[in-house]
Amino acid sequence: MNILITGYNGFVGSNLVRKLRDHRLLGIDLEKSDLVSRHYGWEDLSKATEIDGIIHLAGLAHDRRKTADEQDYFRINVGLTKRIFEYFLASAAKKFIFFSSVKAVADSVTSGPLTEDDPPNPQTPYGRSKLEAERFITAELAQWEARQKTGDQEGGWKAVYILRPCMIHGPGNKGNLNSLYKLVSKGIPWPLGIYDNKRSYTSIENLGYVVRQLVERDIEPGVYQMADDEPLSTNELIRLIAAQVGKKTKIMNIDEKVVRFAASIGDRLSLAGVNNDVLKKLTGSFEVSNNKIKRALGIKEMPIRAKEGIRETLASLMTHS
């Protein structure tokens, strides 16, 4: 198949390219590389012909440093999605895979795993921009399908998939997992052991498997969350990292009242690394259900277990540290 991947030079894109090597891969990105057989700039989109499927990854990622303007998220995440989806509808391509995020639905999960049926309530510009991009796709597709039924639109069958992964990790990973890795590698104790949270992660191996299935099989179109089968606590991650780097696990159970007092002081003094927002991210639970995508694929479990995927990511961090 001829597959067009936007944002192919990024962390997810470069890993997916390796998973789909036996297809002819074309790419759109700001910079050219040899990862794909042919590169296009966004201004060359009309020149990309004979495309069978599109994987849309390009966008402005969640800004942990909070330096991006809210308008930038909508200009890039919604604007680029409009351009590539309109191209898709006008083309002969049959499949479109859009990478959204669980952040388009929620910033925190207080009870039970998040499902596709939960009403979206994004709290960040990143999440809101992803949700608006989803809604644009849904609305445009509905209009296209209506024109198909009345005979006003030619083009035949098309399948559209919206993927909402939780935190993705793998070779080239950049995120909170790296921060924890550095902390444990230096022998620094983890002070928040009193919190027994549960968070879902997405191994790039499992993600690549799912994308390949969507590309190569006739899977029911729709919105699907992506996560590994088992959630992990931060304490479990600390233990996995310690075992990987050959360090003794150092987990401290500082009294919760003391932790919250320190976080409140951080709020008052506007400290970037010590505040309630950081505390919530480090200790809060965020479980995501992957049952819908597994039912659609006809599988009982993902190919890679959660801990196995984390170990593979940690091995890559050790190699490049």
C-alpha cells in the first residue's frame, strides 16, 4: 500500500515508519529525511497522488513547559487536520488514521477506567484543540457520507479511525518517564511512595501493532482509545527502573500532609517543580480502557505486556544516556 504519514520525523512517526517498512511510505513534515521513500512539504500536498491510506500525526504536542500560546494549538492541530482531511476526502485514499489523545476527553480520571463513552471535558488548550479536530473530522465525514447516499459525491468506501492514546513510550521517548529514569539512575529517593496510583501507558510496540491492523484489515471505523492492558503505579515504575539500572529501590513514604503543605507553598511562590499541579501529575491515577479496540481487532490482549514494554523503553534510555 501507498501510505502517507504526516509528522513522520517525530517520536511516534519514526517508530511507526519502522513498523510499516514493507509498505511504500511517503511523508509530510517540516524537514526532509530518508525515513520515507518520498517527502512532501505541506505546500506540496496536492502533488501526493495514488495514496491508499493516510496516518495524520503532525501537530503541536502537549507543552509541559507551558510556553505555547493557546491559539498555536488550534492553528496547528486543527488547521493541519482540516487540510489533510479535506485532501483525503477529495482523494482516492480509502483509510484515514488520526492521532488524537486521551487529553481530548479528560485531564484526570477520578473513578474507573476512561472509556470512549465518557463525555469529553478537556482542560488544556492541547486537549481542546484535539477535540475540535476530532469534531471537524466527524462533521466533514458525515456530510461526505450524506452526499454519497444522494449520489452527489463519488469516491466509494472510506474508513476513518480516531485514535486516542494515553502516554506513549518507546525508543526516542521524551516525557515524564525520562524524568523518573534520571532521578532513579542518580540514586535519588522517590519521596511520594505513600500514593498508590494507577496510570495507563501505551507501548509503541502495541501502538504499531494496532496501526498495522487498521491499515491492512477491514476494521470497524470509529473512535478508539489506546493503552496497554495493565495500568502501573508510579512506585512500580520506580522499581522497574531501579532493577533496570542496577540500583537499590529507594521509596520514601513522606506523610501526605507534609507533601500537600510543600505543594501549597510551591503554588504561592510559583515554583515550577513543586506545586499542586505537578503533585497531581505525579501521584494521580489515570486508567484508560482499551477494551473497544481489542474487541474490534478480535484479540483478548495486546501483544506486549505493560511491564515488558516499559523495560524495552528503559533499555533504550540506557543505551542513549
